[in-house]
Amino acid sequence: MKAVGLVVEYNPFHNGHRYHLAQAKRLTGADVVVAVMSGDFTQRGEPTILDKWSRTLAALQNGVDLVVELPVADAVQPAHRFAMGALSLLNDLQVADVVFGAEHPDWDFAAMVKAEQDFNQAAFHQFNNTYATQFNQQLEAVTGHALTDPNDILAFAYHQAKAAGDFGFHLQPIQRVDNHYADQQLTGAISSAGAIRQAVKGHQDVTETVPAQTASALAKLTTIPNWEQLYPLLANHLIQTPASLLEQTYQVKEGLENRLKEAAERHRDFTSFLKAVKTKRYTYGRLMRVAFYLTLNLSDQDMANYHPYHRVLGFTAAGQAYLHQVKKELSYPLITKVNQRMKNAELALDYRAGKLYQFFGTPEQDLTRGPIRLV
Amino acid sequence: MKAVGLVVEYNPFHNGHRYHLAQAKRLTGADVVVAVMSGDFTQRGEPTILDKWSRTLAALQNGVDLVVELPVADAVQPAHRFAMGALSLLNDLQVADVVFGAEHPDWDFAAMVKAEQDFNQAAFHQFNNTYATQFNQQLEAVTGHALTDPNDILAFAYHQAKAAGDFGFHLQPIQRVDNHYADQQLTGAISSAGAIRQAVKGHQDVTETVPAQTASALAKLTTIPNWEQLYPLLANHLIQTPASLLEQTYQVKEGLENRLKEAAERHRDFTSFLKAVKTKRYTYGRLMRVAFYLTLNLSDQDMANYHPYHRVLGFTAAGQAYLHQVKKELSYPLITKVNQRMKNAELALDYRAGKLYQFFGTPEQDLTRGPIRLV
């Protein structure tokens, strides 16, 4: 059996995703579709609108054959680490191709990655600009293209990861069919995930943009998971923890701990807190991830202890057969059911992220839960 | 000027308190009434129904001349430490008498304290009983009385503290006029604080039981501070912090950290959490204080760094004159206005407790706030 791999968040799973995966399957002649999906928190550190089980079920009912969770240690990360984490799993799962949408699928991303190797790293120390801005200044000078669209950025990161990881699959960029994810307006049956989330918040009808499972799960939401709800947990942690301990948090260094602590003491909501800590040096995405790391009390030590694994969230009959085909050759452990031992060991970070997500009122996310079987 | 000292929580300030302080003044012939009052959290570790400023104003308007905050490090403590903390401040403030209500003011508490010295300490290690139960078994055998009523327990603790601290004031127990604080029914103009809180929760009219300031502050409450609201902060802290770090929390030792952590992972509300951690060894009061220490991330080191001070919350003209009379001879520092330096130094714990209380929607409790002056 031949598999095509996808890297997804499905936040939520919508018609554009269904179209995209059908296209990926057709394009590559694959028998099965394998998706590596973020859990309950996105790359930007935001809680997903639906939990990972609901999103897995929608994916399985609409063409995905095997859903593997991208562990939170790799999922809530900047593009380069997110890409490396996801592609490492897909490579280990022996997919023949990885297909992904890009705003400019015609660009020669592999050549851009090569160009990067000649960059003047010493010039990357303008502290009044984000790394991304400085990087783009150099990239545009050399290749004529700047990475400003989110899926182009990921496409570049996938090519970087493939080069660094010596992965066996082919990378296949395709044109994105939905509108830019930043667009906040519905555009008919194919609308962006961001526009759909925005519409749900505004109590608009989104049934024409999503499959039945997503529609019914969205209809059952009593509260839309968001950072404002988690903010008291974050703020109290920042207020009550000495700066010397905060500094042991992953990515919280160089005085950022004091800046965050002070902002938490002064601000009563997440939006004004975030605005107060924002500088040119840190993007909002970075700061939201930092907020997540802090609320999860994710330490440098926690990250050092992390080792990748395949956490299976669900499969169809074809996905099950494919898993059976590849499982003896996997380099990473295969986890189907989370037991008491795992929650305090290799799976601790995902377990804790699930517990954090449960403050939105969802059921237990991990312990004793086995994969969804659509067989 | 001669002063009488009171140890109070005023949760909230009611008619019984007004009666009690007038009686204390008459009984001792004092010119001024000095109250050492808990801040925003009670001895049992519960948030007060009104914040310390509102309670201070009510007290000043109804006969108290000087309100000094009992620092949280001594306020949220079992009776013996609470008593020692409060009486140390009153002794330093040179009050001539300390008057307090007791269920049995006729008992010879001083003799009971002496009797305690002959107790067999080795017999205090029945881990299936609380310390209080074992203590009472011995006390009753020797003196014929057991300490079961809350104000008798405090009365005993005051006598213990006076003996240990060699304090200069006289201790004057008087009969409590309100009903037992555990009674949950209003009993007319003089009702217990517990009954009044219960009535406020049930949207009953309490105006006849409290002075105008208390009534108007209670009427403005949009939410009644309670542990259920703080529970997500506590639960997430327990879930996300390794047991080895939780163990550095004050009073969290000997496996209690694991028991608490596991209960937080399983329970979604404070009531069921508390029930899950309860054993014969720990009283509910103790566990609520532990919940407070954890939410405040109060470490053994924090407690070791604590040194008493007089934090003035408010005064009348007479209170101001009295303060002027005694201030040159105080052993503990006198703090009127909290500045930026203090919030990270000697006042850190009270500042953090105030920040925790602010999650109930109240304004800043400490920073740059000076005493209420009813002059």
C-alpha cells in the first residue's frame, strides 16, 4: 500500500480540507491518506475550536485513513520545528509523498533552502526586528521572493526539514483553494478555517462550509475555547512564581520573565496583557506560544526529556491495514492507548496539555482513551 | 491614651461586632480600639466576602479607631500561629487589654495552658486522628473541658501565646452575644457572620444585621468570592507542577503533594476535590489552607523570609493620635503606603494574596494604597 502524508491542524475540519486530501490522493496515486495532526493546541499556541477526538472523527469520515497526533512539544512551535516534528513522523510512517498547500506552489523552495546556507548569520542581531523580518530581507535579496504568506513559510520549512532529515518522501506543494487563512469572511462552501471560527463566534451558520460531523460538534459547543478563559491560570502563575523559577520555562529567558510577570500584575485580560508584552523583538505568535508554555509550566527539562512517538488517534480499515504494514519498521514507539504509567512518563506533556484543554469543559483527552476505529 | 486590642476577621463587619467592640471599650475603660484584622483571606484560607478596605471602612465608621492588617503569613494559619501573630502585633502596639469572645469565658484558660505542659507528647502520633482530637482527649482527662467551640479554641490559643510571648496586656474573655458562627440562620439584628454570608448567597435581605457601609458594599457584589472560582488556578498549578516542586510548598509534605495532584487531575470542582483529599489526618480547615498556600505558590522559603510588620489599613482621628503616641517604640516596621520596592520584598506575600483576590474583580489591593483616614 502506498501512502500520502499530510500535516494538518483541522481547526476545524472543513470542506477545503476534504477537497485538499482528495486532490493529494489523486495526485500521488496513494491508497491511504496519513495525517499528522496537532492535538488540542495549534502551532500558534491557541486552543483548537474542537478537541482532537472530534477533529479526528471528522477527518476519518471524510477521507483520512490514519490520524497520528503531533505531540505538543513539536506542535506548538515555530514553523521550522513544527515542520521537522511532523515530517519526522511521516517519514517514519513511510509515506511516499507529502502534499501541502502553498500560496506560491510554483516557487523553487528547495533552491531557496540552498540559498539560505549562504546567509550572513552575523547580520541577524538587530534586536528591534523579529528574526523573520531580518531573514526575509536576506532571502528576497538572493532569491527575489520573501516568505510572507503562512503556507509559503511552512512550505519552506518542510523543504528545510527534508534537507536536514534526509527524508525519503517527495514534497508536493499544491495551490491552496480556500482563501487566505487570515481572511475573516466566509466565501461559500470552501471557506478558510479562520473565517469559519470567526463565523461560529458570531453565531453565523457555517453548515455549508463543513462536513456533518464538524457541524454537529460545533453546534454542541457551549463555549468557544480561547485564551481569555485560560488567562487567570496564566496570570496567577506569573504573579505567584518567582522570576528565577519562571526563567526555567521553555523559551522564557533574557528578562522576558520579568516583563511577563509585570504585565500579569497589571492586566486583567489576555488581550491587554499580550499588547503590554509585545515588542518588535517578539511576534504575537511567539508570545502566544510562550503563554502556552507558561500555563503548561513547560520547563527546559521537560523539553529535554521529550522523545517523539506515534500517538494514534484514529484509523479506517485501510489505515489499520497500512499501520499493520509499517509498524514493525517504525523507529519511534507506537502508542494506541494511554495508561497510568505513560501519563507521568513519555506522554506527560500531551497529558498535561489535555488537562489544560479540559478547563473548557471537554472530557478526559488521553487517559485510557484508545483510537477511534472507523472500520 | 489607653487602648484595647481586638483580633478580628469582620467577614463581614456586622452589628454583633459593633456591640462587641463597644463592650470591650466600656469594660476596659479604653480611649481607643485597635483591631488587628485578617486581610482578604480568613484563618481557614477562604476569601472574605468583602475586601479588606471595605471591611476597614465599616469598622472605622462603627467604633474601631485603628485597623492593622494581620499579614497573610500569620492570618491563614491554625489557631496557635494565628493567635501568636495577632497578639505579637497588639503587644507591640502597647494595648492594655485584649478582649475576645468565647463560648465559655468562665473557664480558666490560663490553667488549661499550664496543664498542657504535662501532656504526653508521645501519644500524639495516632495518624488516624487529627491532632486536635488527640489533644482534646488529653485536655479533657486533665481539666474536665474539651476545646470544641471555635472561640474557645482561639481563647486557649491567646492564653498560650501570652504565656509564650510574655506579653504585657491583660486577656479578657467575654461571652459571645451572637449565635455560634456555624449557625447558618439569621437571628435578627445580631446574627453570626456565617449566617449573614449564607443569607447573602441566598439573596436574602441582611440590612437589619449589618451597619450601612457593610450593607451597601454587600449590595454592590456581583459575585461572592469563593473557592470554586479559584479552583481552576489551583487545579492547573497542581497538574502542571512536578511533585518535587509542589513539595517545596509550605505545609505540603509527606506524600500530600501526590494526593493533591491526583485529585486535581480527576476532579473538576473544589468541593469534590476537597472531599477526595480528605482523610482523618487532615481537617477541612487544614486542607483549605493548603489549597491557599498552593494557589499562592507559598514556599517554605517564602515563609522563612517573612518578618512581621504593622500594615495600617485605616484610622480615625483618635487612632491617628494613638499611632503617633506609640510609633517611636514599635519593634516591628510601620507600613502605611505600599511602594514598588515593598511589593517584591517584605510585603510580597500580602501583595500576592491581594493579586489572587483581584481575580474576584476587586480593584488593586495594595500597591500605592494608603490607609483610610476617617479624621
